[in-house]
Amino acid sequence: MLRIGFLTSGGDCQALNAAMRGVFKCVVNNAKEPVEFYGFEDGYKGLIYSKFHMLTGQDFKGILTRGGTILGTSRVPFKTIREPDENGLDKVKAMKQTYYKLQLDCLVMGGGNGSTKTANLLSEEGLNVITLPKTIDNDLWGTDMTFGFQSAVDIATKCIDDIHTTASSHGRVFIVEIMGHKVGWLPLNAGIAGGADIILIPEIPYDIKKVVEAIEERDKHGSRFTIIVVAEGAISKEDAKLSKKEYKKKLANYKYPSVSYEIADAITKETGREVRVTVPGHTQRGGAPDPYDRVFATRIGAEAGKMILKGEFGYMVAYKNREIVKTPLSEVAGKLKTVDPKASIIKEAKMIGISFGD
């Protein structure tokens, strides 16, 4: 008997269900022994508190196109994973006990950066673990692509597309705030795809005077409007020079809902222009996965299934040079894949006139 556990951790995204379905179908179609599947509810909490249910073939029907996760998810911060819970429970010990109680042969985890760190910890503790690269941020080290990213790009781009008509009609400056707290892959790609004029990402601190110059330059050439895509983690050059302590102090007394509103206020003061802010927020995580993510997540799941059957554990299923490969969890955990300010995609964007405020 082969016993496999599933859990999805951290922020939800499109194609989590498609990836789990890929694992299930691969294992069922190729296993030479009976298989049982267990789903842990609400991420690592299900593993910690032994909340799970057995999954059957019926659970995997019709979920290829379904967004979110059929198992539920939650955030259990890695930095507190070694700390006892409010009742004194040792979380790591509890997860191992649940794993062994169910006599699992493998735990399959779909998650992002923080979730992968916990998965690596469990692997180091002796559990058989395989992870699936999930995040709309595309910031996981060791893989060129994560599932959920392309679907989120599609949604964010559609938002930018729709803003163009109202911006041009009213001759306004519009800011579209796109998810991306620490890295700028999503706003960068959506901004280019949506024809943004200015893109501000965390990796390239902006100078508000440069932003204003870009707006005024468009005005000189007869453009009635400007579209600015701002990552939620965008930061000014002045703030980037602050220490972490100083920056936290500033945020503690922050008067704006987000950085986009601070930028909007600064532009209005500098130019007198009317500025509007649009925040698509969690819609970027929602809805059905696009066709690319359905195919990609299915491939990821199938490869994870093959690894389970071959007894290859301690890896993240990754995508490199257009091939599905496996990357050791020890190489992935704790690392972020950020946008290199000197990357070709940045240079090419600048070549067509996009400003990054630098």
C-alpha cells in the first residue's frame, strides 16, 4: 500500500488543484500497488493538528479548471515553526507524529517561499517530501516559472487594459497597484503586457522627480494620459537608504493606505494633475487558471507523481530551460528569485520608452 499526503500552504492561487490532480492521475495510472491519498486541511495546520480526510477519485474530478484549493490553506510562518503554539504544542513534533500515524510514504506540498522552508525542515527531519512551485509572484529560487504566475499576469494585464479607456477619456494619470511585496516579476510582466508607461518595482528604487519627468515628457508629445504600474512593495530611493529599523518606524506612522497613494499624492503636488489609484488586489489570485497554468501545473504534478513512484524525495519539482526538472529543497529554501535591474527584460522595456523611475 502506497500512502500519499497532500497539503497546500500560504497564499492561494490558480492551478493548485490542477497540480494535485496531475499527481493523483499519474500515480493511479502507473502504481503497481494500491494507493491511498490523504488531504490535510488548511495547510500545515492540518498536519500539525491532525485534521485531514481521505481523498478519492471523486475529489479530483472537475478540478482542472477550478481556482483556489479544495484542501483550504493558511499561513504558518516559518520563523515561528519551532515555537510552541498557545497550548505549548511542539509544532514540528506534531507534524511528524501525524505523518507517521498515517504511515505516509510521501508528503506533497504546494506552496511558495516560506512554505518551502518548512518543507525543507521536514525533509531534514527525515520525512519524504516533494514540493510543487506555487506562487503568483514567481519568486521561488531554482525554477524559471511557478504555477499561478501566468494566470495572475493575465488578470493584472486585463485590469491595466481596462484602465486605458477611462484614463484616455479623462486625460488622467492612473496608478494600478499590482501584487509584489518583495519582488517585481508580476508588475513587470503585466506592466509590459498592458502597455504601461511607468513601472515601479521593489528591485529598482524610484525617484519621484524621474516619475514626474516621464509624465511631463508624455504631455509634451501630446499624450493625454499616463499609466503607472506600481508594485505593492515599490520603494523610493530615499526610503531604500533607511535602515530596517528606520523604515519600520516610518511605516508605523504611515498616513497612506499603500505606496500607490503616496506616489499619487506626490505627483499631484508636483504637477497639479488629477491622479487615480486602482488596486485589483486579491482578484489577481482568483478565478480559474488560464490554459498555460493548467498545462504547466499538470506537468508539474505528473513529474511529482513519477518521483513518488521512483522513491525520489527531498526535491521541488522545477522548470528550467523549458524542461521539468527536480531541484533539491536544500538549494531552494530561504532564497528569493528577484528581478535583476540589469536583466535583459528591463533593458528591453527601457528601449521602448518605459520608465522605471530611476
